[in-house]
Amino acid sequence: MTSPNDNLVKTYKSRQNQVMLVRDSQSGKLSIVKIFKDEASWRTEQQYAAYLRQQNLSVPEITRIEPLTLYMRLIQGKTACELIEACEAAGQAVPEDKLQAIVRLLRDIYTTQLFRDNHLILGDNNWRNFVFSDLDHHVYRIDFESVRTGDITDEAGSLIAFLLTYEPVLTNIKCQAARLLFSLLCQQLCLKKSILAASVSNQLKVIDERRGTQHHHHAVKQLDLTAYGCR
Ligand SMILES: Nc1ncnc2c1ncn2[C@@H]1O[C@H](COP(=O)(O)OP(=O)(O)O)[C@@H](O)[C@H]1O
Ligand SMILES: [Mg+2]
């Protein structure tokens, strides 16, 4: 459901939901409108987005709530996926401070009381769920409908596995960023290297199975995960 004043500016790619950028014809203000496929996802996103904002973390503000629909502040900028694409187009390494910012935000989310006490994870750490704001230069996390109980190590592993397997897969720039990310995640989330290595390896297998690809073997070699016993 959207308001009669909403003028559609853009539709985003979404597998499950309808996500749009709209401009209010009266105020001229831009907003993101997300229409959910089910009530449980709508409630989950509301609950965790509101909680994390209360904790002063970089999460877009929800400005209006309607049945199955959330209006949110637009974070104007590039998703982390677009950042990687831009780095590759320019032949430049992914800046360390951007990777640091993602890892610190994840650490801050996982160490909130609600997440820690209930062993919660975000449930979907794909790189389109991080947006670097052009305005305040912070990284924002969006998309909380998949929050669930789970293992932080699995989620850290999936962040690296996703990075390596975006097209074009396993480029030098992606492998270099993945190595850096590996050590940042170990430091900031206090993970043992061998355990994170096993998780990256598992998550690569999960992605291969889901997509019918065969990147696991090459990726494990590129990241030197064999040093931790991964094959
Ligand atoms: N508040 C926001 N600011 C900027 N872009 C957003 C915002 N919310 C969503 N998007 C864009 O829409 C895409 C899909 O939204 P998301 O909430 O991740 O839904 P999905 O469940 O489809 O993954 C994101 O990857 C991002 O590009
Ligand atoms: Mg998403």
C-alpha cells in the first residue's frame, strides 16, 4: 500500500518484497517504501530496525508504518556491492576504512544486549544490505526481516563468501579485500582464524550448491584457507 501522494522514482531489485524510491508530491521529500510479502517479515524488520536505531547505530529511520508497508529514510549513496564494482572499474583496491566500517558496525550490532542475550544474527549479510552514505560517510545496515537466532561465525563467513562470488568472481581486488576482511573479522568479533576459515569454506559450498557453481575449491586456494586445514 502506498499513499496517493507518492510518485514512483525508482524500483530496486528485490527477490521477496517490493522496494521503491518515491517522492511525496506535496513535500517533495524522497523516501524508501518497502512492501513485505508477509506480516512476520514486516514485524521483524520494524522491531529490529527500531531497536538498533535506539542504540544509536547506523540504521535508517522508519518514518511511517502501514499494513505490510514501511516508509524509511533514504540513505543516499552506494551499496557495498556498488562500491566493489566501482573499485574494480577503477582498478583500485577496496579501501580498508570501508571494510573496517562494515566490520565495526557488525560488531556493534552483535554486541547490543538484545542480540547478545538472544544469540541473534542478521540472517542475510549480502553486500546490498550495506549502504555508504554520501551525506555523513557512515555505513548503514538495512534489511532486518531475516534476523534470527544463529551463529555469528557463520554470518561472518557468509560476508566473505558473498564478496568472493559476486560477478566477476574471485578477481584480485575481491581476493585482496577478502583477506583483509578475514583479519578484521577475526580481530573485531574475536573469532579464531581456523574457525572463521572453516566457516568461509562452508559458506562457499552453500553458495555453490544454491547457484550450481563451483567456486569453492579455487576460493579456498586463493585465500590460503588450506593453511587452516580447509580443502
Ligand atoms: N533506506 C534505504 N536507503 C537506500 N537504499 C535502500 C534503503 N532500503 C533499501 N534500499 C535499496 O533497496 C534494496 C532492497 O532493499 P532491502 O531492504 O535489502 O530488501 P530485500 O529484502 O529485497 O533485500 C537494497 O539493496 C538497497 O539498494
Ligand atoms: Mg536486502
